Amino acid sequence: MQEPRLSPVSYVVLGLLEWFGTSTPYELKGFVKESIGNFWTLQHAQLYTEPERLESFGYVTEDREDGGRRRKRYTITDEGRAALHEWRETPTAVLSELRDQALLKLFFGADPATLAPVQIEAHRRKLAEYEQLRSRDPGDGPRGPWLALEAGIGGERRWIDFWERLGS
């Protein structure tokens, strides 16, 4: 059998199932919104299709509710944990993708002085949100989310500096 090809969305699903346990696709969508959605975008429909694909490879199991809406609930398997572990342990040189409408407008000739005040305010709001999250760090447990949050805080500060330079 050919080795299954896993995508970043595959690892998102496996990682969330490992962290939060058995979940429906709808619950996965909520977990994304409250966590990695701050730095990783994906189409929510993928959270409904990818678990089924992972189930066909034996990386998750599916259990359907007996009554009511008969929602599908997925649980990571040992094979899924092994694939997730291997992915986590493999270094990557892939750089982040940047999709920023203000930069796109700037590229095509928008006036920086017009864009800057709105961007500064938007990045300040996001920075405040991130700093509020950081204030709730208990200092124990997995450090990965908090390290990613620190990257977000640093990034927002750099964006504010960038737009302040353009706006002055």
C-alpha cells in the first residue's frame, strides 16, 4: 500500500484530536478559531472532510452517535499519534506565507498615509488581544502555544512599527 500523503490540515486535525480528545468536526472548528486560527488559515470545510480521509488511513477512528443528529466523533489512533510525532520532530525550512490586503494595496499604489492609521489601530487591537492571552499563562503545561503566542506578539509589534514609519 502506498504511504498516505498528509497535508498541514491533516496534522491540524491530528494535533487537535491529540490535545482535546474525541471531537466532532464542529468542535475542531471551534478549537481552530480559539488557537491556531490566529496564525494558520484553513477552510472550515476541510475540518469535515479531512477526518474521514484520515480514518481511511487508520490515523483516526470514527464513532457515530446513535440518536439525534448522529454526529461523527473522531479519535486519534496510535498510528495517528506516530505520524504526528514524526511530523513534529522533523525540522522545516518552509517560511510563512503572508496574505495581507493592506500590503497588496500598498504594492499597487495605495497611499501609505491613508492605510497606516487603520493598520496601526488594527494591529494594536490584535496586540492587546495577544497580551491579554499571555497574561493568563499559568507557566505550566505545554509551552508550544505560548511560544507561538510570543511570535504573534513580536509580529504585531513589528507591524505597528512598520505602519508608524509609513504614516509619519
